Amino acid sequence: MAMTAKRRRALVEESILRLGEVDFASLAREFSVSEMTIRRDVDALEVRGIVRRVTGGVIALARKVAEPPFQARVAEASEEKGHIAEAVVAMLSAGETVVLDSGSTVLAVARAIRGRGLGLTVITPSVLAAVELGDEPDTTVILTGGTLRPGDLSLVGHDAADTFKRYNADTFVMGVAGVHPDRGFSDYHRGESAVKDAAMQASDRVIVAIDRSKLGRSTLVNIAPTTSVDVIVCDAAENDATVRKIRQLGVTVTCVPGGAMRPAQATDDTLVKEPSS
């Protein structure tokens, strides 16, 4: 007996959530239907806020509060994050005071700064970013205080946020878990969101560095409106629907080249859970 549309759609949803990102052609082959049929299934899931269509495929959006392990995030889309990092570093000027956020994409920015001779002063709540730049010539690294968060080794809490009351920065390079045109920027962890907010207030310019899986996503903790930043650097296509909507709000979005659909990585992180504070 042929599979019903309702059953197929449920299985398509399960497959997308399991893989995280997949192209239409692969789904069409998996379920022995046309790409047009898969696109209709995806449209129905997108209306429910479960997925987001991207050029040639679809990305899962169902994770609201379950943050993937840090090492998994570092490994995911590492080449794309490298391209994003290069574009961000090209926007920095010699002698700037730069705040580097925690997170895997901003860690790639820290690595891209090495060897550039920019003579930066770097303020960061990320132990990993501090270690990355600690022996870089002509670079001054200021590590915030705070409570060490396991996994990504970031410093959070009031002590971390209060650090930014003592400094004025030129640029804040921020990482986020999601950006939605209407709902703004969001993250998984309350302690980190407070640090991001304080760093934004202390900085003249805010650059958000994200891979395209964060576009259209809204996670647990709100950080700031979409219009509160100056530039978003990502690896999405120029014609991405979310990119167009954000640009219509007056925010500059820089799309780095090489944003082809990457192979999806299987994950079992689909359970919703509250992160520890």
C-alpha cells in the first residue's frame, strides 16, 4: 500500500531533524517522490516553525534550548567558519580594541587574527580565545572575570558582564545561536546573554559572525533586536529569504562565498532540555 502524505511528511520531518541539514534531492531519493513533492512537505513544516528552507535544501530549527556540545559545534562547518572568520578580520583595523565573544565561530575569528600583526587589544570571556591569542606578538589580551562554564570554557555571570563597565571597545565580534528578522538575536544560556548585552553596550560597532544554520532560528534567551547590530557576516546565499528580510531592516549582511549546501551531520540532540545556569 502506498504511503500516505501525512505519514511521509512525518518521516520527512524526522529525517530533517536527525540530519540537521539536507538537500531536496536527497530527500526525494529517500522517499521516492519528486523534489516538488518534498518542497511542499517542507513548506508545511516551515509554517510550523520546525525547519527553514535554504538554497537547494532545508535546515532543522526545532532545537530551542538544547545546545549541541561545543566540540561538535567546532567541527561542524569548520571550513565555512574559516571563511566567515577571514571576512570578519578583514573588517578590523590595526590598533583596535576588540571584544571577542565565546563560541565556535568567534573562536575561528581568534585563530584568523594570528599572524596578521594588527596590534589589537582583545577583551574576551572565552578562555579558548585568550589561549589562542595569548602569545601573539603585539596583542594584549584581557580575560574577563566570571564563573567558568564547562564545555566551551566561557566566563559568565555578573563578574564577566561587569568587566565591560571598565572598558570602551571599538568592535564587538558576537556569536549567537539564532537570528530571526522579527524576534532578533537569541542564545541558549542566560549567563552568556548578559555578557553579550554588556559587551554590546561597551562597543562602538557590533559584528555578528554566524554560519547560515543560525538564520531564521529563535532559541531560548533573547539578546537584542535584529537592528541593534551593524554587520552580520554569514555563509548564506545572497538570495536567502532571511538575508533579504534582515537587509530590509537596514542591517548590513555580508555573505561570504563558498556557501554551498554542505553534507549533513547526523545528531541525536533533538531532545529539549534546559541548560544549566
